[in-house]
Amino acid sequence: MENLHLFGVGLGLGLIVIGAGLGIGRLAAAAAEGIARQPEAADKITGAINLPLFLLEGVAVIGEVFALLIVLMK
Amino acid sequence: MISGGEQTHGSSVVDQVGENIIHHVSNSDIQHPIVHLPHIFGIDMSVTKHVLMLWIVAVLVSVTVIIPIRRFLRKSDGVPTGMANAIESVVQFIRDSIVVPNLGPKWVNTWAPLILTFFFFILFANAIGMVPIFDLLGVFNRFVLGIPASDSHNFINGILHGGVTATGNFNVTVALATVTFFAIIIAGTKAHGFIQHWKNLVPHGLPWPVYIILIPIEIIGMFVKPFALTMRLAANMTGGHIAILAILSFMAIFAEMFQSTVTGVSLALFSIPMATAITGLEIIVVLVQAYVFTLLSAVFIGMAINVHH
């Protein structure tokens, strides 16, 4: 039972990937749709999705760091 | 990779791989510094691997950015040539796409220098980790000069173990984010005055029970912003290197698992293209992370200046 934390890390990493993937996917889909409707606004749309995209990525990365910490620190 | 076998005799490859990868991305031991310096105020000032990389980055930024700009400023005709052209395009991109939209035209000349310094420094520090010059030096050290990996006083052995990305060290990014933290406060103070800056943290005109919840949240948020910057940069720079090394380690792991050299060598057909692809991805990550840090710093500073509650 002493390696149970590894099980949790594996599960958690999977959940992080699902969450981040869904989030980035939704952003990319919305951006693609917006640009398809209004190609001249492409620059503005890209600028607007950049910030939430990086914030989302930051949360995912922090989750991964904590997962790594669980493995390293036990 | 080269030194792992001699440091831990007897244990299996799988046990050594994890240790080796962590060794690659972490700072070198303070007990065996690269350059010995005296203690100042009880702090050991000796130079470790990442500090040496910071020095190299500082020299590189000076040579490729500061010197061409100085030379350009001395010119009388004001036409940029050579390196100054390249720098001008980057500076203009950062100013027009990051600083102006977030800080507003009034404060551009106040904060663009800080944002640009962040960008150039982080870009160089990130990118230098992708240059495998230190791994080559290690191979040269071992097989041409014949110095064993266990010699911890050798200069090249000290800087070895590849992947020397200074921004992959959390201490470096904490320092960078601390600059952003104080820049936010100074920007707010300069724009609105010291008292008004702290008042601006929460919207005014709400019923008082809301403030009991809101003020602690805003104070936590003040510290979470630089914390997120720290984690994002360091974790991204460390993560890519770990992924590359882990994929390359598959060769050793599988060769031991199946007790055959052929398996290990044939796995190279998978490992090497995969590691090359991730290296390509890392080059994008290097650029994107430098951009993200500067963008978010500009956004946070802009939030303190242009309060819209």
C-alpha cells in the first residue's frame, strides 16, 4: 500500500490533461469559428484568446508541478 | 547520461534513470561550486551551474542587445543597420502588441523598458538551455581529455549534466516574478497615488458584507499573480527537458527489461525522432514562454493602472 501516492498522481495527471484539453479545445474552437465568420477580425480574436489560454495553461502546469512534487517528496 | 553508470553502481537502470533526469534539470550542488566565492552575510556566494548560466545570459544580452543599441544611438543619421534592425523589429512588436494595448499610450515609455528587459532576458535564458553545447563539452571532457565523471572538482564536470536552463530553476523565476510584484505596486502608486492604489484593489460602492469576502480574495490574488508567473515559466522550462530525457531513456530501460542490446538499439528508431520532435516543440515553447511572461506582466501592471471597476 505504500505506493498508493503514485496511483493518485497518475489519476490526477490524467484529470489535468482532460481539463486542460477541454479548455484549450473550447477556446480554439470558438476562435476558429469566430475567424471563419469574420476573417478580418482575426488579429483581435487571436489577441483576445491569448490571455485566457495562457492563464488556463498556467493552472494546468501548476497542477503538474504539484503532481511531480508528490512523486519526488513522497 | 554519461555519468550515471559510475555514480550508482549495482542498482538497475530504471532506478538510475529518474535520478539522472532530475540531476540534469536541477542546479548543481553548492558543496561543489563551479567558482568559489567567500561568504557574504552568512550566505555562500559560490557560483553554481545556474548562476554561471545567468552570467552567460547577461553577457549574451549585453553583446547582442545593449551594444548594438548604444552604437545605433550614437549614429547621427538614425538609420538602423545590422543587428539594430533585428532588435528594432522585436522592440516594435513588444511595444505595439503587448505594452500599448495593456498599459495604454500614456504609460508606454515608463514601462516598455521593463517589459522589454523581461522579454530579452527570459528569451535568452530559455533559449540557451536548448543549445547542447555543454553535453558536447562533457563528451570532449570524458573521451578526449580523459577526466572521470567522478572528479567533482573539474570545471566542466561541474557545469555538466546538460539542460542548463537557468529559468528552469524556481529561484530564478521567483526573482523575476518579484520584480513584477513590485512593478505592479509602483505602477499603481505612480498612476493613482499610494493610498488610492490600495483602494483600487476592490471595487467601491458595494454593500459592506461583500468586502469581508472580497478583501481577503484580492490580497490572496495579489500574491497568486507572481506565484503563477513563477510556476508557469519554471515548470514549462523544466518539463520539456524532462520529457526529452525520459524518451531518450527508454532505450536504456527497454534494453535492460528485455536483456537485449538489439531491443535498445531498435527503440532508438522510435526514441530519437520523438525526442527531435519534442525539441522542435521546445523551441516554440521557449519563444511562447518569454512572450507569455512579458504579456502577463504587462497585463498585471496594466490592471493596476487602468482600473475599471
